[in-house]
Amino acid sequence: MDSKELDALRKFYRVRETSKCVNFFSKYPLGEEWEINHRLILEKVIFSDTPPIEKIHTIHEATIFNVHNKNDDLKKIELEWWKEYLMREFSIDLKNHDPLYQDTITTPKKAQIIYHGKRFSNDFFLKFSYMLEVSRNINLDELHRPIILELGAGHATLARLMKIRFSRCKYIIIDLPETLFFSYANLRLNFSEARFMKCTTSEDLKTAMKDDTDFIFVPSFLTEEIDSDFLVDLFINTSSLGEMDNTSIEYWFKFIQDTLSVRYLFLANRFFNQFSPLSQGWRVNQNKCSVLLDNKWDIIKWELEPEYERCPYQEVTGPRIQSLIAKRRLEINRAASDDFYYEDWYRLYHRNPGEEPPLLSRSNNPLHINLTTDGTIFKIWNSIRISANKKNIDAMIKYIQILEKNFPIEEKYFYFDLYEKVAGEKHPSAKKWSPLKLLKSLAIYVTYKIKLKTFLRKLKLYWLMEKLSTLVWGNYTK
């Protein structure tokens, strides 16, 4: 990638300043964290006087798209975990596996885990697992030139692995202009012989779809000009929808389900995470990324917290993730299981509505929850997806309340709104804020800020700690 191509890539970034782009983001705003911090960091790196490979290294170290282990001892344990998992789940022997499947020089040395001369990192292992999961459940090899579209590719680790696995594919990346800069640079450094197209108009996209272009880069605002017959064999989004405002999330699901003609879908986004309403209240406006799938999908694979998202040896762990693979169908899918109404938790809830299970009982704190398609969460989620009604939405709210400990689950507020829309009345447990509730929230916030429990522990005032826990924490979600 020479200086001429780098200058052209910087020029491409300038679409960020066009009226179409500005208007798009005024309708579908980015998160505050992105606009205030991440965008400025990326822009600074884009125009810095450094070669492309150093720019990518800088973004890795800025932890915008992923967080790497910095502890060498922890890296060794992490490697052993991934070796065992990949062998058990996919029969992958890292030592003897195809050397194409490893990190490249675009991953900084600080992030690398070296094993038998191969470079790995936690970002690589996660994206490698995504690719293997897709490959195992979707047969794209039967297509001569599969079209893969990824929304929000970051610095394109997954895109690189998908292109290695499905070498004949045409890969489209839709993203923010500042992020497209880095996905383009990373892929160009790794696929020097491939054909690339940067689109600034819808005509550019149409041209790239007709010729032999391998990688197509599309700024988000151009999606408003894409025709409804645009065929995509596989649509991918991982981790970015969950960080968007609900208005933006709704736009993208409409784009996936109404504008595009999508055959298969792979999503991995946050679901069933708890938050503090006082210090993280904005999460209520970013809670729709895993609940807007319509009833024209057949679910091939669904899992909450899949094992590849749960490596315990990473220094920083992300949110709880819902992973799903689905196939589009022409007619409405009406096949949903409602057998969750016959489960013990639902029957007991109606026998003693609102009553907490007795302490020291197995119902008081469930230790095992099935997080696959055989489990309660999926069955209720899927029932609502196929045909939302007062009864199944109420069941989801009640099950969420059973699982909540101290802090509410983000999607509960979505289901409160959906219940009111379907039933024409508020859910009985959708209480308005009261002075007492506000006081409790303030107490929690202050407790966090001044580390009150740590202070009381040093003074050995354990009785007061227990009293505070009962008053403030125990009843927080009631």
C-alpha cells in the first residue's frame, strides 16, 4: 500500500463531511462515547504521519475494537484454553492447522500469542470461532460467488478470515467512514492481489457488484439508496448493534429484513445484561439489538453466552452475547413452542404472584439455566418473535424478574413497552419512579462512588453492611 493509495484512502474518509453523511447521522445518531472519544482518536490516527501498518497497530492498542491481554502469564493460560476448546468443538489442532489461519503483522507484538511460530491473539480466536460457527452451519461452498455483507467490521479480522475460508466470495463492508479506513488498510495489507472498491455513490456500488471486485467498502449513509432487490447470501453483525441508539437499531433491522434480500444471517450482540439505571440509564435507549428479528426466519443456531464468548482468562470481559444463525423464508414462521407455560417457575409464579421463593430453597437462586434453543429464554424469546401476545410477553417479564439480582436486565424495559403496545395497558410490575425508588438509586450510586462497603469492612462493621445490603440491594428490583 503506497503513499498514493494512502492519500486516496484519506480522501475517501472525507465523505464524512458531505451533507448526505451528516444528515444520515442526524437521523440515526451514534453513541455519545463514539462521537466524543473514538471518532477523534481514529481521525487523529488517519491523518498522522505514520505508515498504514503502524496506524493499525495504534488502533489495536487504543482498544477501540477489541482489548488484548497484556499479561504474558495470562496469555499462556488463555492459549491452553483455546487449544482445548477448538480441538473439542471443531477438531482444530492449532499446531498443525493451515498456517493461513493465524494473526498477521497487522496485529501488534504486544497482543500476539506465539505458538509453534504462529501468531495468535484473543481477537483472532474469537473471530476464528465466528468463522468456524458460520462454516459449520451454512453451506456457502455450494455458491460460485457468495455475497457476504458485514455491518461494522472494525479493523476487519473476521472479514479476513471469511475471505480465506470462502475465497471466491464478494465481501461488502458497511461502516462509518473513519472505520472503513482501517478495514480497508488491514485487508489491503493482507490481500495485495485482491480487487478493492471504495464507494461514494450508489452507482459505484452497482458497478462493483457486477465486476470481479473482491472487497467493497460502503459508507453507512449510502444504504438509504440501496434497491430492495439487493441480494445478500450472508449478512453479519457482531457486537456493534448493541452499542447503537434504538432508532439506529430499528433502521438497520428494517434494512436487513425489508430492504435487502438476505438468505442467511449471523448475529452476535448483547442480550440479558444488567445495568444500573442511575449511572447507566442510557442503556434503556440501546436495548433492542437482540429483540427485533421478525417471524420470517428459521433459527438454525441460537445460544446465549456461547462458550467462545466466555474465555475466563482475558483481562477484560465483554457483555453477555446472544449468538444466532438464521435462514430467511418467504412465508411467516408459525412454529413456536409454548411449553414454557408448563415449567415449574411459571406455575409457582401464578400460585403465589410476586412472592419471593423461600431462602435456602433451590428456587431462590437458580444455579443452572439452559441457554440454548432447548432453554426457557429462547422458547419465550422465539414465541414473542413469531407472534407477540399479552401472555408470552408477560411470561418473559416474569422470567426476567426471577433472574434479576440487584440490577434490572436491559431488555425488560423493551418488553414493558411491547406489553403496553399489545395489551393496551401497562404491565402490573411497570412501576413509575417514586421518591423512595430515587432515594434507593442514589444510595446505590453513592455507595459505589465512595466504596462504602470497603470502608465498613475495614471498620469491621459487618452488621451495618448486612443491614445496608438488605435495605438497599436486596429489594432494588422489586
